[in-house]
Amino acid sequence: MRYGAPDQLGAVLQRFDDLGLHTAITELDVRMDLPEGGVPTAEQLTTQAAYYKTVLDACLAVDDCNSFTIWGFTDKYSWVPVFFPAEGAATVMGNNFERKPAYYTLRDTLAAARWNR
């Protein structure tokens, strides 16, 4: 999250779509700098959910963005802390499979998109 939300992603995906190319979002996770103790704050979890939604909304808005996958589903098996020791909590569920706001945001966004098509 230290690099900001991918607010331009929708426009980039649309440019590919306009060229007749198919796109996909693959292996998405949203890592964050963890506070001391390694537990994300409520504010961090809310921001993470917004980033996940930004990416999903961008994909849903483009006709030929035909796949959206996330990287795993629980922080327990995430690759992030191995390569970025001060970062983590990148998936939609915590170590004990507790659902984070990002989980519910993706679920609700997909449900709304299903009924709007």
C-alpha cells in the first residue's frame, strides 16, 4: 500500500481493450507495512479493501478483462513476509482464516456486478 492505489488501472485496461486485446488480473495481493507487533490496524485493513475493490472494479468495467484471481486466501501461507520482512497481511484472510474487510468487499462487489449485467 505504500505506493498508492492503482487508480489509473481502469484506463490502462481500457486502452488494451480498445486495441482488441484481452487482459486478466492474476495473483493479486495487497501487502502493507505492518506496525510493531505485526497486526494491521483497522485503517490499514479498510485501505487494503479499497485497493482490492479498485482493481476488481477496473477489471469488471472492461469487456475483455476476462479473469480476476487473488494470490492465495490466507496470510498464513503468503509469500510476502518471506521476501518483504516488514510487510505482510496481503491476502483477504488472516492466519486463522478470519475474513478481512477485503474479503467482504470483493464478495459484495462481485455480487453487485452479477446483478448489474
